[in-house]
Amino acid sequence: MSHAPPLGALLRRYSAGSALTCDPVDQGLLNRGYRLCTTRGRYFLKHHFDPETAAPEAIARQHRATQRLADLGVPVAPPLPAHDGRTVAVVGGHAYALHPWIDGRHRHGAQLSTAQCGRLGALLGVVHASLERVMPTGRVAPAHRAAPASSLAADPEVTFTVIDDLLARVRRHRPADSFDELARHRLLERRTLLEQHVARRPPHGGPVGWVHGDFHPFNLLYRGDAPAAIVDWDRLGVKPRAEEAVRAAAIFFVRPAGALDLPKVRAYARAYRRTAGATPSELAAAVHRVWWERLNDFWMLRWHYERGDTRADPQFPAASALVVWWTREYDAVCDAFAG
């Protein structure tokens, strides 16, 4: 992390004391975070620099949402207000927010008991139901309204072009390495799968509402066995809710070889449906849509070959194997989410 935050100018805006230490937090692919110790305590300093989400108005909306959720008892870590009452500090053209430091650790699905998986699903359901209570619905599609036609599922013809381009990039990469070999294998395999299932392109998404937008293990802190805080609300938005539940499960409960832990998925999904008020058919439709999304998605390879960004490389083996397994076990996956 080459950008050093302007601590003096920032802390003068808060009643947070003087800086003692400031260490980068390594986990996470977007934005920059720092563990900040001052003469007044410990804080999490977030530098918002993702151009898609770093507008001060968008950040302030996230902050209002987390404060309202905290008022409802949802485990979140709202930002601290500065002397002027604002929660977004813009210094030198960069946007920052200061949060209380939350002691906790991240836990993958393999580290959760079946009962804890149910608690995880219930938590996400509570988040969706609570957001529906606290967020404005006048200018956006409210929950239970179908997604707009603009949210069309991926076009397989576009995907075939992406596959061909990535294969060409793999061939040109020198020196060739084991990642190239796996990438080529998965690209060819995926092209065959897509050819076999091209007629299964789903319709537009299901019921929409406010969602966290990026619910996964690195954005949930546990203290002991209980969730302590849901963090990183940069992707807060109005999207098909059940799809967030399916995407999250596909991250929490994927095994290293690429299979989902279906008993844990079932416990998670049942609890989610109960607290979110979602129907089995809504979850089944979301499973199909997210499966199709995964079948057509190559963001990890595009980062690697188009941007030279290798941060997502460790996730690629399991994520790419999951698509193949999910296609083979499609009915069992649907049953776990909707049964």
C-alpha cells in the first residue's frame, strides 16, 4: 500500500487523539484499510478509493444505513462523526472514514458448525429485512418488485468471445506456468459446458431490495462463536435479494476441491428464508441465475491476464472447479437452497 493516509489532518477533525501506530490491513481486494492506534484508543481507518463507490454522497448513504441498522441491533460498526458531524472526511481529494476497531476474526464455512451456519443465514435475512425498513424506497424499486429488464442474464455469445480472447492471452503468456495450464484447462472446459447449456439462460432477476452487496467471510467479523460486525458496505444497493444469499453461500461453503457443503447450505438457506421472508421458489430461481452467472464469469482470469492483478489467483482453483461441480449437481444444489 503505497498511499500513506494524512493522519495529522484527519485526526484533527475527530476527538480521537494523536496517532501512535498505523498499520495496513492486508485482507480485502478493494479499498485500503488501516489499524490505527492513538492516544485515545484503537480505530479502523478506511480510505475509500474504488472509483465506483468512493463518491462522498454514496459513502454517506452507506454510513446512514449502518447507523440505522445498528439502532435496530444488527451487528455493524458505524463510522464515527467528526467535529462537524460528518462521517466522510475528504483530505487532498481522498475520502476517509474512521470506525471503531472491532476485535474479531473471519471464519469460513468450514469453521462453522451446522447450527452456526443457520445463524449466518438468519443474520443475512435480518440484514435484508432490516434494510427494507430503514432505507428509502421512493426513488428505487422496493423489495418484492421484479428486477428491471436491464438486469439481463449474461449473453453466452459475449462469453464465447471473452473465452477466445483469454485463451489467446494464455497462449501468449511467457514463461508459461502452472496457472496458465489451469486457466487453459478451465477455459476449454467452460466453453464446452456453455455450449451444452446455452439454452438455459435465465430470465431477468427476481424480487429486489436493498442488499449489502458483498457478503462474504472477509466482510464478517466473529467474536468467539457470535458475529460481531458486518463490515464493508461499499456495494450497498438495490438488487435481487435471494441472489445475494446464494452468492454468499457459494463463497462461505465452497470446499477446496470445488464442492459445496450441502448440509451446511441447507441449514443456512432455511434460516435465511425464515428471517428474510423469502420463498423456496425465490431461492430456486436465484440458484439458477447465480449458476448461470458463474458459468459465464471470468473476472479472476481477466484480473490476471488483462490487468496483471494476481490478488484473486488463490481463489481461482476452487471457484473454477465449483462451476463444474455445480453444473453436475444442479438438482442437489437447488434442493439444498429451496428444500
